[in-house]
Amino acid sequence: MLDALHPGITQLRWNTDNINPFITKAMKIVTEVDELVKKMKENVRKMIDIMDRWTKPLYERKNKALLAEDVEQTHQALVGPRLEDIRNNGKEIHRLMKDTQDNIKPEKKSPQWLSYQDYINGLVIEGITNGINGSMLFLKD
């Protein structure tokens, strides 16, 4: 990609004869890169939106007193589906990451791709931390 743009940096000027093919080719490359960046940003936004749902507490407190057996049943009835939702959210995040990978077709061991994976991992860790904090604040209150 950079090789295709190199003549525009080193040789060509706006008044060079037959510059239009270079401009057309450069615009095509820039448009493709712009679309990839937009797709990546959209996928990251979707991942963040998914993780924002994790801040809802895992457990809801009822205002009436319950027997110990009822607390356990209520807990299982509320927490089980939420944990399943979080597992499904993780699969969706993985799908979005795969979509990004399929669109940009990186070398899997390239420093840029590994840095991007680290960035996404940081977002996931932050999402999990925020989810835990949300539940802990709920329990504190």
C-alpha cells in the first residue's frame, strides 16, 4: 500500500502529466483504509456497548425477608441467566474480533496485530472490572 503512494511523495507534483491515474489509485487505497478503520471502530464500539451491560448487578435484592432456601433459589434463578448472558456476550466479542481480523487480514504475529489484541484485552479487563464493581457497590448499598 505504501509502495503505491510512494511516487506521490517522492516524484509526482500536482502539475505532472498523467497524474490522474495516480490520484485515482491513491483515492481507492485511502477509501479502503478509511472503510477498514470505520469497521474497526464500529466493532470496538459494539464491544464496549456489550461490556457496559455487565455493570448491572448480578443479583437483585427484594424488599421482603426470605427464608434461606428461598434466597438460594432466587439467587440461582437470577444469577444463572445473567452468567449465561455474559458468556454469550463473550462469544459476541470474540465474533467481532474475528470480523476485524477477517477484514484487515493481519499477520497474526505482527506487532501491530498483537498490540491491537492487547488493546482489546485491556477493554475486556476494564469491562469485567466495571461489572464486578457494579455488583459490589450494589451489595454495599
